[in-house]
Amino acid sequence: MLEKAIIGSRYLAMLTVIITLLCSAILFLYTSTAAVLILFETITAFHPEAKAIHNLSIDMLKFVDLFFIAMGLQIIATGTYKLFINEKIALPKVLDIGSFTELKQSLVKIASIVLLILFLELAVKLIPSRELLEYGIAIAIVIVAFSFGKQN
């Protein structure tokens, strides 16, 4: 009986899959809608001043960041599904996770990219300062730690 309960408990991972897929889909839709609205506004109310272009570049970086987070959620969902529910599912290579370690490595790569994008957003917003330098160093340390952890 305990064995059946343990084997059946893998389907609890289905909650993670469903919720994470919904979060991913909502984030993709929200970000896509917001990006289209900003692009439409930019085209219809074109202001070639430096400040408007500067603000647009910050918005675009935010959209890229949100898309990467949505992709990370999608990778979590499909990886969890393959690892716990159906290991024989045919997935595109980018989503084909063969082990928990591969899933973690994919997430570390995405987290690194998200951190870099966040730093770029700050670098574009702020003038060079000690605070920006400290933030950049902190992000670099985290990424180096990620890389070191991946090698071991």
C-alpha cells in the first residue's frame, strides 16, 4: 500500500506542471500585449528626442527580461512533466530535460541572463555611480558562483 502511494505521489508534480504552465502562458500573453501596446504608442506618437528613445530602450529590456522568465517557467513545467509524469514525451531539444541536474542547469542559465538584463536596465537608468558598480559586482559574483556550481 505504501509503495502504491509513493508511486502515485509522482502525480502531485502535475500541480507544479499545470500551475507553472499557466503562469508561463499568462506572463507570455501579458508581456506580448504590453510590448505591442508600447510599440503601437511609439509608432503613433513618435518622439525622436533622446529621452523618449532612452525610455523605450528601458521598456524593451524589461520585456526581454519578462520573456526570459516566462521561458524559464515553461522549461520548469515541461521538465517536471518529463521527469515525473511521462519520460517518453517528444519535446523540442531546448525543452528536452533528461535529469533534474539538467533542469537546474537550464534554470541557472536563465537566472544568469535575467540578472544581466536587470543590470542593463539599471545601467541605462542610472548614471555611473558606486551603487551601480556594487550592484554589478554582486551580480558578477552570483553568476561566477552559478558557473562554479555547474562545473562541480
